[in-house]
Amino acid sequence: MDSPRTIRFDIFRFDPQDPQDSPKMVTYEVTEAPGMTVFIALNMLREQQDPSLQFDFVCRAGICGSCAMVINGKPTLACRTLTANYPEGKITLMPLPGFELIGDLSVNTGKFMRELAERLQLWLQPNADVVNIHGLETPMDPEEAAKLYELERCVECGVCVSACATKQMRDTFVGAVGMMKIARFEMDSRDARSADDFYHVIGNQDGVFGCMTLLGCQDTCPKDLPHMQQIAYLRRKMAQTIPDSNRII
Amino acid sequence: MQIIYTDTLVIGAGLAGLRVAIASKERGLDALVLSLIPAKRSHSAAAQGGMQASLGNTVKGLGDDEDVHFQDTVKGSDWGCDQTVARMFAHCAPKAVRELANWGVPWTRVTKGDRQVIVNAEKVTLTEAEEAHGLINARDFGGTKKWRTCYTADGTGHSLLYAVDNKAISLGIPVHERMEALKIIHDGKRCHGVIARCLITGELRAYIAKSTTIATGGYGRIYEVSTNAIICEGIGQALALETGVATLGNMEAVQFHPTAIVPVGILTTEGCRGDGGLLRDKDGYRFMPDYEPEKKELASRDVVSRRMTEHMRKGKGVDSPYGPHLWLDITLLGRKHIETNLREVKEICENFLGIDPAKDWIPVRPTQHYSMGGIRTNHTGESPQLAGLFSVGEAACWDMHGFNRLGGNSLAETVVGGMIIGKYVADYGEQHPLDINTALIEQFGATLKTEIDQLIEGTGTENAFDLKLAMQKIMMDRVGIFRNGAELQQAVDELSALLERAKNIGLNCKKRHANPELVEALRVKRMLKVALTVACGANARTESRGAHSREDYPQRNDKDWLNRTLASWPDENSLLPTLSYEALDVMQMELPPGYRGYGVNNAISHPDTEKRQQQIDDILAQLGEVDRHVKQAALMPFELPAALRPHNERLSDTLVTRGDKA
Amino acid sequence: MATNFLPNNSTNKGHFIKDFSHPIWAARADKLQSLSGIMLGVFIVMHLHFESSILLGKEAFYHVVQFLEGGVFSESGHGYPLLTQIFSAFMLLVVIVHAVFALRRFPTQLGQWQALRKQMQFLPHEDTKIWFWQMVTGFGLFFMVPVHLFTMMLDPAIGPHLSAERVYYDNAWLLYVLLLPAVVVHAIFGLYRVCVKWGLVSQRFALLKLAKIIVAYLLVIGVASLIAYIVIGRSLELPIIPYVPMN
């Protein structure tokens, strides 16, 4: 059997709460094991070499979206990134840009997503508030349900936000995650909001008309969501919409 | 120390916790949720397969109702569950599904006409009714009589969690993220809230509330390999345990899921088998029909897991560097089905195994998956010992699962339990004042601060990471699928020794704010106590029931063990929990203990069983031809909040009416 | 509920559409930028082909010019150079529209520029890089295109010899050497972006490949024709006599 490789990790380290600390890259070495992921390697590092190393993992199965970080220049989910994918055995880890840094590789995506949801009202707003939960449910076109699920697969990992140069330049831009979700509710026949209502939220420079189609979102989304298609759909839809406030003239 | 006041405090922002918070907020109470992580990252999202609710829309679900769901649940629990709770649950499951549809869940819907499915390795054509078109669909899951598992492709938990969290956001319910509750504030009778530590700043904060609901999920991570998220460490159970008053129920009831991938232990959904996937051994032979000729791969989870282990022990496992495993074969479902309905499975196979499940078999092995045990509550979700302390979901032993949970009943428990208990929590909030005892708050805050000071400034030498790994290995090796007295005793002894050592933990990283090592140290001490309740409970229970399988006591023993284990920790310096037992009253059961339908029927029966059966027969004979609801009420009346009492309408009701008119 | 819908940026009910801060201008600006971009892009492709007809010989170019100057309608058959002036003025207008709406994309603050550079350094990404070059070329074109258009408006004389004179003796080649790659890159990748932006094409990577091929092709014919004019220019003596076909 070949002797296992030694993987070299260059990891961004910074504790913003420590006034003495400044950002730096620190190098660690780990002996590779079969099937090793960045999740496994980082935990080994913390347990055996540096217990202060900060990073976020929850499901470690690629479904919760906690562990997005920039791995060798590409933002992606660390838990499902195999070290074997890097034949040179050198892995550079940086925190996702565009989010508040908690420390080292840990960023506050949760806060960002909650604020985004509040700002864009990213929840279903049905016609009737009170429904009979004891009677038969309202039928829904099976195709529509399947399509909605496709758009709902976003795990809010923040990769699209970090990969978007537009977002990096303009902090108030909603990013692909916001538009993806708006598109999802716009398509949902149960949602009472009109195109007009959506225009007020994303028909602006911080929304769909601020997107410059750089497609970092499309090229990095770990869930392969159709960002390009959905944003284009939303743009067409919004471009046809005349906002309500015009009718006063 | 900052003190934050609210009416309803919820620990854990998974489905169950959020649902409880929503119920309070809808009643005009103030609600606040604490979470280790952003709500949408909670482990609820990992439930791929679906949730059981007897809607009966699909042709394979026709004839389903609460009665059938109830019976499946009770049988699945190996008669270890609380039957009134199982009734409450089965009755409200359809309501929860329908409510969620209105909150945005894109449930997979029935398409009228013919469709091809795989049943028992053969293609079968199902014809869905015209009237069912667009209604909520269901798939097959293990241990159920009907196709009852409602789903959204293979991301049901994800869709549900997102819909429920969105609802919580729309109601403006604050979720304090990265806050870890570490102490319950109580006076021995009443729970007043918690002391929590901010994982970012290290700040300690008191949250004072009328009611405190623990919804922190299971304790799977006391095992080395688990399908659970890494945050499912049983801290919620430890919180209750450390009060010294509240009890944990049936902690030894730990479920092993048959099909987690090897070696990392990530789950592939039961939907794989529900949709027609097969289990094969090293010769490619489909072995399950030999063991369970009737249900085959779709026998209850505990049964399939044991049969798989049995088969591997016969040398039929596939050897690998990580020990033997078996194969899950879903190639026969076809690429299209896999890429739409089982896509998460496909992604997991591609990313973690580098295989294509449409072409290759998946290496699987039974792996720790679910905690039936948890914080003991009564049917309203409240701790019988500590007023104002509630628990819901996997964290609780509300006890609808007994000693084995059916697939699709856990996701269902989160939202159904959350719906029901949420109402009781709101009732509690309306009926009780906010009790503020600052001395008590300071006292608990100081205790926690001392604990942290000692870790940081003390002279301890033990390494928290090492202790945790040692505990996890003990649980894997000695408190696994098959258990025996000798190994369990050894496990108890070793865990006690670890708990002793845990008093001497020292830290390398001395930071008071964001410090992963400190987090680990605080947790491992608590986890060890939880692990001890599992090992001690298993050691004491000298029978086999559901997922608790003793090689030295292979029979289910209703005569001596038709009861619920209760564990508490009255003396904080003790190295062992105190166990007591709560009998399950056969004379109150709607479904007296019987044969579960797997393997040999060798249960030692309870003396009351026959008597109760006779009583039931008499009651039913007396009633004559009456509505099934009347019969049920006569056998075992159960309580529910008024808003949830109405009967559930089903397609079959209207279909029959139409037939009559024609 | 639709009724409690609060716009996140102050959308001022009292404003008139004429006011650029009105929300409708967000949609309009995007549409106008894309539309003017398509017009300019398509025009550039045609323009480069027309002027490259010199590669087929002086006579070919002569006829192209005659045709485009409306030769069929003029009695002499030589067309009206005024058309070139009018057209140039019109194109200038389109360029202005395009520039006005494209300018909002430019990083206007130093912080934005730094963010962009940092992003490109740490997260290299092809489409972002392409856009960056489009922005840089767009910036250059903002200055070069008006120069070119004003020249054409002031002196609309086009022909095999007249153009060669401009290129060689008036040193216009200096401008064209910069203008050609800038305009080709900007226009073709701009057209690519418009297609994906509005979802006109779903085969993005095929389209991107096609765009790169077209860029290369246009650069080749552009450079070749520029060389051709220089060669012609060098062979001519001042004062230039306009080219007329032999027969």
C-alpha cells in the first residue's frame, strides 16, 4: 500500500474580538485518510493541533449549508469536499467574503439570511389567513409543486453571495439567494402577491436590475440551482411590470 | 449578567421548537427562540423521506385513517408507547400536513391516471383517481399498512423547516442564534428559564420565561458514528437531567437506521427502500425475504437493522477497511426516478462515495439514527416534575414512539407535537404569571460562571476531545444494536470512570469568547451523564423490546417490563443516574400488547392483556354498528385542545358520497 | 398580505415617471441599456464587415460605400456623404444613451473598486473577469468612440483612398489600433451577456465559446483591413485623388 499523503492546509486565521490579533494565514499538515473530507481534516486539526480553530459544521452531509468557505479560490461546502480532489495536496481555506466574520473560517450567514428574509418578505403570503385544516386540502398542479421544490432546494449557504462581484461592490444588493426566493414565491399559485408587489421589493438597483449577470452564483451553487434562468425570468417579468405607483398619473 | 424576559422561551430552532414558538405568538404571547445555529440549519432539514399522515389520497393509501396510523405506531413501538399520545398524534397529523401546505410546503401531489412504481422488485402500474389529482401524495415507508408518508421529493424536512421558519420570521419571532443554553433556572418545582452562553462573545445571559420548552433534538452524537448532525449531542436532555428533578424517559431506546453509508454514516432515506430499493449481501443476494418473508426490506427499522447485523455476523457482509457492510441497490428504480425523487441520495453518493447510484450499489450499514428516549413529559408536553418545563420533538419522551419509531413518524412528531404542545404551552403562558426571582437567577448564573472559570483557570489535565471520543467508542462498542449484560455493565463502569475524569478537564485555549475547546468541555461533561442514562437503562432492562435488543434476554417481557424507564440525577456528584419505572397500564390501552408480526412470537404476556382484550370485545359488542370515532372514544378517550378536535375529512368520504348520489 | 407590502427603498408615490428616481426607471434603464447595447453591437459587427470589404479589393469597398451612402437614390450614383454624418450623429446619440445607463454599473467609489479587485484575486471566475474587461473597454470607448464619430461627422468622406488617407496620413490608425480590440471585446461579450441576462439562450457555455470565436474572427478581419488601409495609404501620394472604378 502507498503511504498516505500529507496534506498541507493554509488556513485564514483571525479573531476579530482580540484587539491584539491581525489576519494571517497559518499552515497545518494533516495525514490523509481514505475518503477524507475538509470536514474531517478540520476537526482533526482542532482536536489534535489547535483547539482554538473556528469553523462551522452542522449536518456534515451537504444539506444544511453551514460550512461554506472558499477552498482554493472556489466557494463551496467544505463538508462534502474530498481532499482527494486536490492532487497537489495543497488546500487553502478562506472564510466566505461578504459576511460578518465571527473568527477564522466562521462567518455569520445566519444573520444575513434572516435580515434578507425580513427585508424581502420571503415567506408565503396566502390569500386567506384562516384555512380549514380539517377539510380536504386545496389541490395544486403536481407539476407546479415539483417545480417549486426545485427552486426551494436552496440551503442558504451564502456561496452565491460570496461569488457575486456585484454584491461585493454593492452591499445592499440582494444577491442570487434573494432573487431565487422571490422567483419561488412569484411562481407559487398560493401566494397572493402580484407582480407589482414584487416589483416594489426587487424592481430596483439593489434587486434584479442591479444584477450584472456575472453568474458567479450559477457557477458555484452547490445545489446547482438554475440561478441564471430564474434571475432572467424574474427580470423579464419585472421589466413587463409597471409599478403601481404610476397609475396615479 | 443581562436578563431577558419573555413569555414562551424555546430552546432549539428546529421544526418542533419553531412550531411551539409560532403557536404562542399566534395567541399574542411573546416568544423567543435560542439556537446553537441559524434556524434553517437545524437537523430537521435532514429528514429526507417524509412525514406520516393518514390523508389517504393515493390509491395505495385508500382506506387509511387515524385508526390504522395509530395501530401501526403502537405496533412499531413494540407496545412501549403512550397510546393516548399516539392517538393525539395520529389524529392531528393530517391537520399539520394541511396547515403546512398553507405555509408554503410544496408537497408532492397526486397525478391522476397511471403511473409505474416498483413494489417488491417488480414494476406495478398504479391508477390514481381523477378526484385525487393535485391532492397531497404519499409514499411507502417501513412498518406501515398503507402508503402514508407525505413528502416533497426527497427534501421533505428541508421544505418543512424552511416553511416553518419563514412563518416564524413573518411573525417576527426572534431567534437568538449561536446561544447555548447550559443551565435551567428552577426552584425544584418550577422552571423559570435558562442561563445561556453566547458562542461568539462568551457572554452569559439569563432568559426568564413563563414556560421553557426544550426542543433540542436527540442525543445521537454520544455515539461515534451517527446519522445525526454534529450538534445533536443531547445537551437538551442534560439540561433537564442536571436539574436533579426532571426525569428522562426510555433513554435506552436508541434506533439504528438500516441504511447509512459507510464509513461516514450519512443517511440514505428509507424512501430508497420505500420506492423499491433492495438490500443485497456480498454475493449480491437479496437476503431480507429469507428473514422477513412478508415485509422484506420494509419491515420496521429496528427489525431490518438487526437482520442486517445478523446477516453480516454470518459472514455475508462485504469486507471493507471500515468493517463489513451490505449493499443498498436502487439501480432498478431507474435514473429518472433517482434524479428527481432521490436526488439528495444521488448527491450524497456522488460527493461522499464517488459512485453513481443509478449504476452502482451503495455501501450501507445500520447506524445510530434516532433517540426515542428524551425528557419525560406528560401528554401536554410538560415535565411531570418541573412545572413550566416543556419538551417536544426528538428531545422529548412524549412517548409516541415507545421502543421503536416508524420511519416518517419523527418529522411528523416535530410538527404535530409542536402543534399540539404549542397550544398547551400557550395555555400555560396565559394562565401563569412571570415569576422573577433574581437571587435564583444570580445563583444559577454564578454556578455556570464558576464552572467556566474552573475550566479556564483551573489546573485540570484531561483533554475534552479525548474524553468525548472515548465515550463515543464505548457507546458504539457496547451499547449498540445487540446488547448483553456483561458489555453493558462494562460500559456503565467505563462511562462512570470517564465522568470522574471529566471533573478534571483542562483547556489549552484560554479564551473566554469564541472558544471551541471550551464549548466541547462544557458539553462533554453533560453528554457523559446522558450516555450513562442510556447505558444504565439498557443494562437494567432485561428484556428485548423494539430497538432495545438484549442477546441475553431475547424475549419481549410484558409481564415484568411493560413500563417506561425514568432516569434522574438527584445528586450532582454521583457518577450514576437514579432509575425508576413508570408502568404502562394495559387496562387503559386501546390496543393491548400483541404479536408485532416479525420473527417468532415469543413475548411473555402481561397478566392483564387477556382481561383487557375481553373488556374491549365486550365494549365493542355492546356498541354494535356505530361510527369508528364512537368506538374509539369508548375504548380510550383522549384529550386534545379544542381547535384540533374536529374529524379529518378524506377523499374517501366525498368519493363515497358521490357514489351514493349516482 | 399584499396590503401590508412595504417597499424597501423609499418609493415615493408622488413622483412622476419623468423623475429618474421613480422605480420604473430601474426597469427602463436596464431595458434601454440592453437595447442600445444590442443596436451598437449589431452595428459594430456590420460596420467591421463593411470596412473589411477592402480585403476583397478597392472596387468592392467602393461599391459598399456607394450603396450605404444611398448611391441608388442619387443621380450620380455616388450617394450622399451627408447620410454618414446623420448616421454618425444618430449613433452618437445611441452611444450616449448606452453610456448613461451603463455608467451606473461602474464602481464609483474606491471601496467598490478595491472590493472588485480583491474578489477577482481571491475568487477567480471567468464571467467576472470578462465583465471586468468589458468595463475597462467600456471606459476606454467612452472617450474613443466620440472622437471617431466626431471625425466622421466633420469629415464624412469615405472611400478606398479617402479612408486610407485618414488611416495613414491623418494617423487615425493610432486610434483604430486601440479602438478595434476594445470595441470588439466590449460588443461581442456584451451581446453574449444580453442573451444570458434576459434568458434568450440557455446553452450558455456554447454561446460563450461562440462569442470567443467571433471575437477572434473580428479581430483578424479588423487588423487585416487596417493593415490593408495602411498599405494602400503608403502607396498613395498627396494630395489624394478619390478612387473611382476603372470602367
